[in-house]
Amino acid sequence: MTAKNLLGKLIEKIDQKEVVGILKDLISVPGHVDCPGQEEEISKAVFALFEDMGMEVSTQKVEPHRHNVIARMAGSGKKKSLALNGHLDTVPPSDNMKHSKPYITDGKVYGLGAVDMKGGIAAMAYAMMLVKQAGIALDGDLFFTGVVGEESGGVGTHHLMAESGFCADYFVVGEPTGLKIVNSHKGVFNMEVVIEGKAVHASIPQKGLNAIDAMADFIYLLNHAYKPVLQKRSQEEVGSPSINCGIVRGGQKINVVADRCLLNLDRRWIEAERDVDMIAEIKPYLAQACAKDSGYRYHITPLLPQGRYFGPFFMPQDHAFVKICRNAFQKIGLQGEVSGMQGWTDGATILHRGFPALIIGPGAMEYAHTAEEHILISEVVDAVKFYISLILEICAGQPAN
């Protein structure tokens, strides 16, 4: 049987109800920072899913109650290996979340995690199941790596790659990309800025130092002096770096001059800024904002966990893996458009460890973390087709008789 015929036979076996059933089951099991044990239950559910498929599956302890799940279909070693990566956790449900449990309407599956990223996990698992059921003799190892903690600092993939030394020749991270081949996204660097002044009664503000006033001046300088600097830098597919004022807290009481103000900054950075000290770069603006009185004190502290990589992600469009993925898309009648995305992903951690990685998954990121989170069933099915095509492209030998 030719590879083209084999792909066609596997696609014919796709049962939409089965795919949706897996997705609904995954959505039904919560796993986030507010759950007892965080991802404990969803890790058990994903382990059971692959175990029921008859696959070799194991867990990897990351922290107490928190385990990565690794499924493997062994190959002969004659071809390259492929790892399909997906994070098991979601953000906690918002107060206005309409469908925390799975709900289907108008060809869409609604629910917490539907698009970010249990739709991708369901498609990956189902694609691997069809390959196994077909008795295809793989010539390259095929893995699924379900990781914890992506939404809260990337601890699962960091442990997988840096602590346990897991490796594969190619990685696909199934974050929602609308089934585009994402080869580029920015890095993230979070900072806390604190300005300290002097508290006095609000009736005599001239005798104090208002930290809120100084912070307001600093924010003005960031918006009107620093952002134009960032606009002069750019990365393919994602544009310029950015900075966002996310949280501001200051003051004690309405009738007291604020002696302290805190600002949390989210700085998104690009490949061209690897030699930029992002704290040193904004300090002159902070010094300028506090220069009106020598009594002001200020400092900047990085917030992201030390020892993990939160930098940008970029693979050239002419990389061999991009070409492989494009070819896999073309074989199922899809274009395989290359694009960038604005959010950070575990793909950056993987690529930083030296392994080719791309971000490709079903669904639109704009619906992630929203009250109306949902994913198109048709796109989940197309994702199954793509993952099958890619598995055959990279790992497959001949079907068993």
C-alpha cells in the first residue's frame, strides 16, 4: 500500500463522534491552580485514555500531585522521532464562564479548555489511536507528552526537557493556531516596579512625597518615550516588542499621601533584543520620573521564575521541519500557511533546548480564557488529519499485514 493510500484509509476511519467524545471527557475533568492537586485528576484521566488505547504510557513527577503524562509508540529507529506536546492545565474558570462543562451547539464544543488546549490534545490522542489500530509498523518513535503548569510558568515542559532530558527529533505543540504553522512568537519578561515616597496627611501634601504621582509620571514616559523606541524593532510574523502596565497598587487611605506605589509590567521581547537588559533599559525613565525630589526611592524586580526560559520562539521558514509540516498539510488538501502568534508557548522552551519545534493546533486563540471558550468540531477533525499525515511523514514504515 502506498503512503498516499494509507493516509486516505486512516482518514476514512475518523469518527467525528469519537473525537468529540474524547474532547468532552477531557473538558469534564478540571485541572488548574485552584483545584486540589492542581492537574492531578486530568493527568490521571489522560493516562487512562492512552492506557485504554493499549499504548505504553508513564507518568513523570514534576511536583507533589503534579505529573506529566508520556505515551509512546516505539519505532524501529530507522526514521526520525516525533513528539506531540500539549499542556493538560487550563486557567481557572472566570465568574462569568457560561460553559465550564462541555456543551455542543452549532458545530462547536464549548467549555473550559475546549480551545486551550484540550481540542489539540483530543486530536493528537485520536490520531495516535488510529495509527495504532491500523497496525502500522513505525520506523521512528512517536510520543505524546502531556505537561502540567503551562498556564502558570511552564514548569511541566521545563521539567520534561531540562530535568528529565526527554528528547525527540521533532516536536509539535498543539496550542490553538487555527491550524497555521506558527514559527515565531515573542518572549515574555515580567517586572515589578516599586516607588517609595513619604506619607503625610492629605491636607498638607506639599510636605510629603506622593508615590502615585511619581508612578503616573513613569507610566507617561513609558507610553510616550519608551514605546516609540520599541516600535523601531521587529521580528518576522509578530512585529514589534511591547510593554503593558498590568497592575497598579498604591496608597493606604484617601486622606493620606501615598508613600508607596507598585506597578507590574509585562514586557514582550524579540530575537533582536537578546543582548538588551530590559531592566536597565527602563531605569532612566524611572529615574526621570522620580527626579523632582531626592527623597524618592525606587527599584525594579523580575517576577518570572529564575532558571526557566521565557524568551522568544523563532524558526526560519526555510527550516526542514517547516517544509515537512507544509507537505503534511498539502497531502490532506490544506495550505499549511506559516504565521506568527502573540502569546508565549512551551515551544520556546523546547526550541531553546535545541530541538526543532513548531506550534500547530486547532482553534482560535482569541476564544481562550474567555466566557465563551469554544472550538469548531470540523477544525478538530482537520487537526486529526494533519497529525496523522505528519506521523506518516516522519515516523511511519509499512502497514502490518
